[in-house]
Amino acid sequence: MMLSVGLWRIKARIVPRLEGSGRNVSGTLYLVPEDVQMHAIRSYLPFEKIGLIYNANEVNAVISADNVRSVAAEQGFTVVSRTVPLDADNHPVAESLPGLVAELAAENVDLIYLGSSSFILINRNAFTAAAVEAGIPVAAASEVAVTESQALMGLVSRYYSVGQLTGRRAEKILIEGAEPATMAIEPLARFSLIVNMPVARKLGLFPPMTLFNTVEVIETQGAQR
């Protein structure tokens, strides 16, 4: 079996280690580690306080938030977090997102970080629109929040490239006879730093000149909505 995985899947016990799963499953890493994310964000936008909003029912989102807090202790910044409220059926309430963004704005966060979160990615338009309206940039770990919504920037593994890497590893198993149990679970060799320029214009936060040799500029119509 092949799957794309993030480092959080080790903590979630989906795989025991990156050196090999020890069973009939392997995969690829698609999320850039949080410490690398924070360094990349600071190369664009210096910050002292960041905001987090996450669904506490998602294991991956909880682990991502915990990782950010650990990095904050190492790198010396403050984290202000909010969890998404649940309805009577224990489902996260999407309508709460603009209000949660407003709470972070009231706390004077410098930016909001969107890590691993299926729920917020599904509701990305309401989430990022509320942030832009409040004048707060969103830095995302997944490309779709930048390319198809209003996140300002992201240090991401492009989905197309992850698919190529995963396909190559499947080829090794199915054609070359490699054993999934002993295959190391690896990331891409290179990540992409992408910037949504329509959002940068709205917020007045243009990339520093030092980044223009490495940044990938997105002119997405989705950011205009």
C-alpha cells in the first residue's frame, strides 16, 4: 500500500518510523516540518505572535498545533490558539471560523498559521476571507489554501510533485519488486515557497526583494472573491 503521509502520522501510530514501516505499507512525506515553516515565514514576515485555529477532533490538527507550540518555545515566539466549537453531534461548526479569526485579531496576532487541518482546508474560503478582512495574513502548509483561496503564503510540497514521487515509489514496488516494509518514507528533495499576490496587495505585504529569486508568485482569481 502507498500513501502520502505527514510527520504527524508517526505520532498517530500510522507508521512507527520513517526508516521503514515494518509492514506492507510505505509512503511519502508531504508536509514541511513546522520548524522549517516558521523560518520560511520569518524570511517573509517577521513575527512575535502567531494565531492557531484547529479542530480538536482531528488528530493531525492537534499534533500540528502541539508541534508549533514546541517550535515557539525553541524559537522564541508566542502562540495564541483557539479550538473550533462542536455541535450537538460532536462535529466542528464551520460558521464559527470568522468569529474565531476575530478573536485572534483582538489578541493582536501577527499572522495565523494553517497547519495540517482537513476541516479548515474544506472551509478555507470562509477562514481566509475573514483573516484578510481583519488584516491578518495566513501562512499555510498546504498549497490549496494559497492557490485556491486567500492565504498569503505557504512553504509547500506541490501536489503534482508529491504525486510524481508517490508514483515512482509505487513503480518500485509493483515493477521492481521493492518491499514496502523496508522502504524509507521520504519527502520531496525541494519545497515551493508560494505567494498569493492579490492577497499581498490587499494586505500591503509584498515579498522582500531577497526572496524574489526563490518565491513562486500566484496570480489566482480565487483570491479576488
